[in-house]
Amino acid sequence: MIYQNAKHRDMMGEHLGEYCYTAYQKRPDICPGCHVAAAFRDGQVHRRETATEHGIKGHIDVEVVSTPLREGMRRRRGACR
């Protein structure tokens, strides 16, 4: 994570510098079917519904939208989740 908006931070806690799969899914490696990885691969927007367990708030259902970020018209620079 290189950026979290205030709403996301309030909902999920501070996770700057962590990998999303570690911070939110408690996994040691990338999630199967990762939409951020898919956005990097094909340059398309991907979305899914998922759930995670929050230490204080318990079970949280979320919609994850992964959007590629571009530098210019072609080069993929990153992804926004």
C-alpha cells in the first residue's frame, strides 16, 4: 500500500508499506485471482466482492475495484485498489 484515503484507513486501519494480501487477507503471498495483478496484466478495471476479518470490527464485506494507473496513454504505472 502506498496510499490509503481517510475512509479506507478508518475502515481497515493503517497499512502503508504493507502488501494488500498480508494486510487484509492475512496471506503470505498474492491472492489467487488477484484483481490488482489482473489490472497490471491487461490494463482493464476489475471488481469483485470479498470479505475479511477485522481485529476490532469483525467480519467486513467489501467491494474491491482495481483500476490500472497509466503514465501517458500506454505505460502502466501502478494500480488503484
